[in-house]
Amino acid sequence: MSEARPKPWRARDILRRTGPALIAAGVLAHGAAGCARPPAPQSPPSADALPVAAAAEVCARFAVAAMSVDTAADTGPADARRRAARQYGVPALENALAGEGRDETWTGLAARHARVHVETRPITDDPPPGEDGTASAGVLATPTASAPDGWHQQLPTLAVYCSLTQTGREWKVSSVTLSDSGGGS
């Protein structure tokens, strides 16, 4: 059964409206609970294997990385987006995402030494057809903030839509659109 696509919004509008969630969603618990370093990047899947499945996997990895801020290691949410863009995106994507997502919750999360665990699942309706060397994919990203003192809070689920371009034998994210999930968490 496929999930309905949420109404797309411009990334800047969504970031303004859901900034607290994006900041909180910036911290990924990867590995041991006490790990203060961001997760090690994974190699993107090859575009030659299964192009659509590989593109969807790159979109999911990008979404997790872009929302994975560790307040013990990062200076703000843009750090995670820059890392995600460098690892999974085309060069211009890093500059496009670097200034997005300022949020007043960063201070509260940093005071708690918080991180956010992000789980993704594919949006299963048909993505727009890609042209030769391009693909589209989407995931629902559900973040949960946590802190060493035991505090946990689930944050709003966001839909992350990726446009991808084949560069050599890899898919790279060329643009991203975020939207409210419409309650579909």
C-alpha cells in the first residue's frame, strides 16, 4: 500500500515552519549512546546496480545524514547538512543547504547534550519518471530527540524528496524538497 505524497513546499518555508524539529532531528544516535562524533559516511550505492532502488537508498542516507546533528560535536544544524551534501550530493547542493534551518531549539538541545535518532521509510507511491541519468525518490524521516539524562521526545515526521543525478557509477542528490508529512508517521 502506498503512502500519499504530502503537499510539497519550498525547503526554506518548511525549515521556517518546522525549524525546531529540523534542529532536533539533526542529531543521530549512531552506534553507542555515548558516541559524540557524527556517523562515518557510507559509500553511496552504485547507480548501475538497480537504479531506482539505489537512488532511493541514497535519498534515505542523505536524509538521515542531513538531519543528524550531534550537539557535542557540531556548532549548529548546518554542519550536518554540509556533511550530507558533501557525501551524497552534487557540489552545488552544499552551498544551497548551508544557510537553512536556524532554530531556537538548538540552544535547548545543546544544553541537554542531545542527539536525534532518525528512522526513514520509503514513500512508496511512484516518483516522477526520471530522464536518462536522473531519478527521483522520497522518504519519510521520523526523528526522536534524546539526551544522556534519559529525556526522549518524538519530533514531527518530514517527507524528504530527492532529485538525483547519476555521476559516474553513483547517484548524487541534486536537489531536495522537504514537506510536512501530513500526519503520516
